[in-house]
Amino acid sequence: MPRWRALPEELDPRVREFAEQLRRVVDRTGLSLAAVADRTGYGRTSWERYLDGRLLAPKGAVVALAEVTGTPPVHLVTLWELAERAWSRSETRHDRTMEAVRVSQGRAAPGEFGPAPDVGESDVGRLAVTPGVAGPAGVSPTIPSAPAARTPAGGAPGSARSRPGRTTMFVAGLVGVVTVVVGAFLLTDAGGPEQAVGTTRTSSPAASSSAPGTALPSGVRCGGSDCTGRDAEEMGCSGELVTTAKTATVGATVVEVRFSRTCGAAWGRITRAAQGDGVRVTVGAVRQTGAVTVAGDTIAYTPMVAATSAADVTACAVLASGQQGCTP
């Protein structure tokens, strides 16, 4: 059975070349993924994603791999830079494609209502004369006056001669209704001083949950409370953006508080651990846990928790032997 999975066919050639080079480095040293994770400080699951082409390795992981394998880092870092640009372009193309789909759907929406129904003059009157509602920006919709219905001599009302008047009235009424609806929408949905009286606006969850006051750097995908419960590697919060803020030793196991000021988040990590050993991180009433679940693994880390300062964070090791210990 081959050691590596087939790389995704849709990978950019530069990303593919980078992933294949990482595989060659690992193969040349004969290290297992557990050993790579233990020596580099990046989780085994993360390395599986990097080497399978499902996630682009951060620069810090690449440098760490070069150091522990005795590989000159210049070539690996150069390949990483090319792959990172290709990866970013791929994400940008995906975002533009989704935006084009949304625009196309928005333009097609009016046609979903189908052809206008043939309504009578009494119905048009009810549509066109809807008092008390202003159009956009306070402009009242202008509706042409409807001509009086004529009854030709010897004919009945509603004959072919009266059809143009009915069509004109219907179109005018429909325009008026659309204008009224648009005006009502703008009045009730606009923010600021022009917001309609009696309406209540609530902020969206995305606006209230983002903690950092500035835009996040390229590659960083969460900030503050948005990071809680998420993987630091996947969200771009590790590598060069993380520091070890606190450390303690429990038996032979080292427990650490890992803190990223850029992401406004922290997580716990244990190294030199064994199967069944666990780690938890706590900030106030919020807690996340992780554990070594695979035989041979020696490292585990928790999902992130929002934190503005490493001083507020505590990480604890809970060993399979029952021994426990925490950082200051």
C-alpha cells in the first residue's frame, strides 16, 4: 500500500510541486508523521493535510521541517513562496466566481415572476390608487391618469376597442406598485438618520463577533471570538504569528500556552506525551480540550479560545496515569 494518497487533480502545478517536495524530504529521512509532528511542533493531522495537498503548510512549518531533517531551507522556502501565490490566486478566483453567480442570480430574479396577468379595470384602480406611501427619497410615484372606458355603439363594455386603455392602466399601476415597494424597502432598510420610524435594526453576528480592530493579515481567517473552537493551523494563526507564553512540566510531559496576538486567541499544547494524555485550555468560563488518541503520537493541542492577553490563559496537562499539572 503506498504511503501517500494521490494529490487532488485540481491542484495548481506549483502547489503540487511543493507538496511532492515535502513528501520527498520526509521519505528521505524515514521519519513517521508522528515523529515529524513531535520534532516540528505542528500536529500530525496538520502534516497529513499539508502532505496530501488539502492545506498549504505555513512558512513556519516548512522552516521547522527543514531544520529537523537537515534540509537547506532556501529551496523549500522558495517553493513555498511560489505555492503560496498560486494558492492565494486560486482562492481569489473562487471568490470572484461565487460573486458572479450571485450577481447572475440577482439579475435573473425579476424574470421569475412570469408575464403580467390580464386584470380588469377595477383591479387596476385598486393597484394604482394606493394613498399615503411615498416613493424612494420622498418622491411620490407618478401614475398617468387612466382614460375613461368607452363603450362603442352597439358594443359591450370591454370590447377590443377598449383594450389599449386597459393595458396602459395596468402598466401604469404595475409601475406604481413596484415604485412603492422599492420605496418602502429603502425606507425600512436604510441605516442612519433616514431610517424609517418604528423600525429596529440589529447588527449581524459577523459584525459583533470580530474582535481585532484592524483588518486581519493575508492568510489569517479569524479574529477574537470567531476563533473560539477552531483549529489554529487551519485559521492561519500559528507559524510566525504564535508564541509560547507559558510552560509547565508534568512528569515527562510539557504543557504550553500558545498565544497569537494577531488572531486574539490562545490554545493549549502538550509535547512528549503518550496515548491517553490530554490537554485543556481555559480563559474565564470558556474551555477547550484535546488529547493524544493515536499510539505513537507525542503531541496534542486544543482548539482555540479568544484571548486578549496570555495572562488570562491557563493550560493544563491531564495524563493517562492520573497526574495533572497546569501553567501559572
